[in-house]
Amino acid sequence: MPDVTFVDPKDAAAIAGAITNTTAAVIVEPIQGEGGVRPIPQAAADAITAACRRTGTLLIADEVQCGLGRTGRAFYSGALGLTPDLMALGKALGAGVPIGAAMFSDRVAAAARPGDHGSTYGGNLLACRAALTFLDELAGGLQDHVVRVGAHLERGLRAMAARHAAIRDVRGAGLMWGIDIDRPAPAIVDAARQRRLLINRTSDTVIRLLPPYVISEQEIDEALPLLEAAIASTVEGSLK
């Protein structure tokens, strides 16, 4: 799109300089999903907050992937101290039924009129019922479950990283994790599938793990050795 400026999230000074009185909005993904499961640095979040307050710029948070309990929090923006004016939601919201939602602050909602935001498919009964059911489950203990099993998964991943020099980084929260490998990840995805473990990759070298919210600690303990074997076989194969 025209008139869009991309700023390195690791450069807080560049973020502050890019947001001016003529900036309409800042769009931020609190944890970049396709970008490699990268939580934005706290310094970047602080720079965004300060600049939006100074200029009146709207803040839009893309929580389609990291929102709605995926990280063990309702929204990951709160973990960074961000207060979005608009928020994009989807994926988990329908528990498998396609649905998306846009949340507005009171300030934005007061400026919106019927027809400003619409969808031919939006508001259908099946999708909305699925979303309401999911939200009931999330508030009824599912989010607490994500926190618990997410911590168990993190411990397993960090222990794995300590055993394998090829793992450069483990990052994420709850049930959203990225394992940064020192080589292209597609071969590891293939090796895992041969072991009947489905994972995917993003940003070329990052294995992305987005297990279902209802995964158990026992299932995590079954999956981690398969993942470690896939990584080890790929690394060992490249040394031959």
C-alpha cells in the first residue's frame, strides 16, 4: 500500500522518529507470527506508546495470531503495556469456524458509522455461535490451562535447546513458540512429518509451534522427543 513506512522493531529511536503529527496509525503485531515468532522488544512498545500519546496517532494491534488466549493472556498487547485503539482478531475466535473481528476503543467507535466497517459474510449465526462458545470456554478455565501447559512446553523446549547447538533461540509465550535453527527449517518439518508429528516453519529458519489449546502435558511429552529426533537427524545428516 502507498504511504506506508516499515520500521525495524529493534530500533526504538527510528520508531519514535517515524511517528509524526501526520501519521494516521501505527500497526503492530505484538508477537510477529509469520515474521518468525518474535515478540516485539519492550523498548519498541514503549516508543510506540509515547509517540502515539504525543501525536494522537491511532494504534492498531494485529492479534489475529497471538490474541485470544494463545499466549496465556487474553491479548498480548497488555504484556507490553500497549493500549490499542483498534484490534484485529481471528483464527482461534471461531475454534475452527472461519470468523474475524475488529475491536474498537470508545474513541474510534464514536467516529464510526454503519457501513464504515462491514462484511458480506460477517455476523452469520454459525460463526458467531462458535465464537461465543469459544469465549465461554476461554473464560471457563481454558486460558488457565494454556498458561499451565505452555510453561511445561517452554521448559521442554529450553532443555532441548541446551542439548543442541543448532538451536539458536527459543522464543514465545503460552502455546505460541518459535525455535530458531542455524539452518533452513523445511528439512526439519519434513523429518518431523515422517515421525507423524505435524509442525510448520516460518521466516525460513524458524520452526513454529502452535499446538491446540486443549493439548495436554502428556501429549507435549510425547511430541517433544519426536521434534528433537527430527532436529537431530537433520543436523547429523548435514554433517555427513
